[in-house]
Amino acid sequence: MHILFTRPFEDSKELILKFKTLGHMVSSIPVISIKKKLYSQLDYSSFNGIIFTSSNAIKFLDLKLLNKKIKCFCVGNFTEQAAKNKGFQNIYSAEGNVNNLKEIILQNFKPTDGKLLYVSGEIITSDLDKYLISEGLKIERVINYSSNPIEKYDENLINDLKNNIPDIVYIYSQNSAISFKSLITNFNLQNHWMNTNLMCISEKTSSVLNDIKWKKIFLFNPGEEEYLLYKV
């Protein structure tokens, strides 16, 4: 199969290599770029737990003064591995599902345990902090990166895409879906996807691309990419 990843290459390179070893043709056309954002200095001693819904949140956070033994809640396996690489020792992972992450946090962090630090990008698919606050937890959200649309593409990449439309496309955020739709529109590719399976991280993400005719649309959690290959 021909598989297309739309995340920044650094976030997809492990899956690209894995799928190639499985014998698939794999393309990478990042539709967003990730930029670090400045944030106010934090008093890490005031937090008893930390939440990451993206490995980018870990990548762009200054961790030198943070106690790596505090409870660390991660949305999925990729984020969990990034946390391990940074030295976190007490990690709870939701295997890619934000709803599961909510439950894991509520099961393992009580209002009496103190305050949580939630580190994320500007755009999130779920108001995790608002939900947890409604459940009585104390949370401070810090935004330390932004996702920006790619505006210029290598013409050779686009020509290759036109000549060999993928069997599967993975979309990891609403922002990526918006950028991918712009790519489709700008290069007149609206009618090329009837034999392509679209894999989206949430309904909010897939709704952006619903007016394109796809073979089928699947919802998935990060970490399930290989499993989805056997469903199409």
C-alpha cells in the first residue's frame, strides 16, 4: 500500500521506517510546522503533577528545574516515550485517547494532591483542562508551541502525489486537516481520493475533510497506525 503522513517529518520518521520495513510505499508531506512559543517562567515547586498531550509540549519545555518524580500523565505511547527520554519516572499513559486520559488523571490525582501543570500547543482537540477543573482539580495551562500551516510545497512532491494517490492518509490534528484541505484545493486534487482511506484523530478533525469523497473515513488514536492497516 501507499501511505501518506502529513505530520512534521521528525514526528513521523519512526513510523515511516517501520512501514517501509513492512513493505509499504511511504510518503511524507508535512502540512504544518511546529514553532516554539515563549511562556512565563514557572515555579515548578507549586505543581504536583504534569500533563502532556503532545511530545512537542515536552520538547519545548524547560525541564531543568522540574522534579521528574512527580506524576506525569501522557496522552499516548509516543508522548510517553518522549517523557521517558527526558527522565520522567512516574508516567501514566492513556494510549492515545484523550477521554481515557481524563479518567486516568481522575483515578490517580485527587483535588487534595495539589496542582497540575498542563502543557500544550495553542490548538487542542479537547478542553481537557476545563473538564478537569469542573471535576474539582486545580490546573494551570501553559502553551509552549504553535502549529503553523505550510504555505509552499516542493512541486516534485505534489507531482508525485498526483501521479500516485495514496491508499491511506493519516491526519493528526484539526489544524493539519485544514492545511491538508488547502493543499487539495490549491492543487485541484478534490476528485482524486475516492480510493483513499482517510485516518483522522477525531471527529472534529475528520469534519474538516468530510466534503471530499473518500473510500472510507476511520478514527484512530496515535499508536494504532499499524493496526489500521489491517482494517482497510
